[in-house]
Amino acid sequence: MRILIVDDEPLARQRLRGLVEALAGGDGGLQVDGVAEAGDADAAVAALQAEPADLVLLDIQLPGRDGLRLAPALQALPRPPLVVFVTAHGEHALRAFELQALDYLTKPVRRERLQAALQRAAQQLALVRGVQPPVVPEPVLVLSERGRVLRLPVREALVLKAEQKYVTLRTAQQTFVLDDSLSDLERRLGPGFVRVHRNALVAVAAIRELQPHALGDEGDGWAVRVAPLDEWLAVSRRQLAAVRTALQAGAAPG
């Protein structure tokens, strides 16, 4: 997979390139044949015409033609690349996916989030080329519950809530009482989960709706409905924008 990074800030390009090369260099399990850079839309088109790339990591705020206008032009190239938007602004996610972007990453880009996007790109490229994609091990969450160690497939986790001195994790059939902190679990779970409240994480794939909803003492506010539990969880005002962005992006565990 050949990658082109398009960003008008040299330091941002350098950081993103470092993350890509680190993931390709060992534990990321990704094969990257080369990484090129461009500082604006015209330079990006010229670079792709000279040497096509499989994937473009595209900033939105660019001098001249911005990333949202550049993306359709990339699809008109003889060998159109996959596009992953990388931006400091979360409000363009819906428009980005209307442009058939593969993913939408917000700065500062987390290593786990970038790895998930690159793995999706590699799998899609393999399908297009008729090559069997590499088998990606199912993500497993290693948990500590009252002195015992559990291995739980990440796809089974639905809701995690911090209580006074512990965290409860709910699956469709079970509830676990964990010794781990909610912050540590959030970091380990990655982009497939979103914090809906200071004391609650929810699997994005399990959220069926977000709407104004009054819950108990919360008063007028917002809430998400979680399936298959079919329960409503309060969304704090502080987390509302992040929840909307996660739902629009359709984030999923790597």
C-alpha cells in the first residue's frame, strides 16, 4: 500500500508520517510500500499523476482548494485512491462520508485509530485486487474481576459504567464488576467506543438512536438507546458533540 499525506502543516505531516511508519515497521502488521507528502491540493494531484497512491490521508483545511473539494477530483483520476480525512474539525464528518471517504480521523490522531483505518484500507484494497486479505485477530479485552483474569471479545462489550469504586461492564447476557479504571478501559478499547457521560462508555455499534430524552434526575437532556439491552443512557452536554461525530463516522473497533 502506497500512501500520500496531504496537509499544509509540515509538522502535522511529519507526525502522521511517523505514526504510519511505526505501524508499518513492526507491531502494526501493515505493509506500506512508500509514504509521500503534499502541502496543498495542486501538489497532491501532481504527485498522484506522477506516481499513483492507494490511500490519501487528507486534511480538510488547505490553502486554495480544500480537502472536501479535492476529494471528488481524486475520484476522477485514472487510478482513484481511497481517502481518509484527517482534520482538527469534527463538524465535517457527515459531508466527508457523503464523499465516500473510507474514514474520518480527528487530530491529534491516536495510534489505535489510525491503525484501524489503515487496516480497513488494506482489506478493501485486497478485495479490489482479488487478493485474500490477511486474517486480523479478533480484538480481545483482558480484564481483572475480583482477582481473576478474563478475556472478553471486544465485540461483546456494550456498556461500561464507573460506580463508586469499580466499573461494571455489560454484555447482552452478563454483567462484570471490574477492578480496572474507566479511563484505562477507554484507552484500551479504542475508537469503537464513545464516552457518553463522565462515568459511561458505550459501544458505537450498539447505539440505535440519539435524541432528546429525560432520564430520572437528569432533567431535560439527550440520551442514547443501546441495543440489544434496549436501554436509554444519559448523554452529557459536554459529550454530545463527540457522540454525534462517532455516530456519523460509524466508528468500529479495528
